[in-house]
Amino acid sequence: MGIFDSIKEKVFGKKAEAPAPAATAAAPKISLSAMTQAAKAAVAPVIDVEAIVEEKVKAKGVKLNWRESIVDLLKALDLDSSLAARKELAADLKYDGPHADGSAEKNIWLHKAVMKALAENGGLVPDALLK
């Protein structure tokens, strides 16, 4: 499991394993209204990334600049924020930029990429964190 997978798990929680489909002889007929209700129930709830991270920071009782710092974001989520971990995260997110490991520019890129990836995976991320 990569670092980004660990971030997703900390923000979204562990996904429950889907039960195996039961074998049936013939598919039952379902009304349109039943299908509509089932579709509404199947929509995943919105995960408010900002609220979840804020809750974790508050529980820690420390001040973390997680909205701008990848290191503080990782600390807020109780994940390794070392240079080695950030290198692995950069590989997870397909970083191919020119900045040296540990540079401010690369760390800024990592933070923005994490926020964008969380949004792409169903998280509600404020626009200010995506810019």
C-alpha cells in the first residue's frame, strides 16, 4: 500500500468489502421507482476532507499548518512525514518535476496533488486548497 493509499484510508476510512453476489437462476424484474431508489441509496456520501483533517488536528491539540504544508498534513493524519515518505508519495502521485527532493516547490506540488487526488476520489476539498 502506497502513502497516498494511507492518506485516503485516514480521510475516507477503510472500505467495507462488498459481499459476493448471490447466484440466481433469473434476474428479478424491478420497477423503475425501485431502481431510482436503489440508485439514490448507492450514491456515496460526500466526505468533507477539511472537516475530517480539522477534527484530527483538534484532537491532537497542536497547531498544524496542514492547509499549506504536506509535512503538517501527514502529521495531522498520523502518517510518516519524513523525506523518504514524501519521496514515496511523489512516486505514488507520478511526480516528474524538476525540483530537488525536499524542496519547497516539490512539497507545495505534493500538497496540491494530494488535495486534487482526494477530490478526484470523492472528497469534498475547498477550492482554495486546489489552487
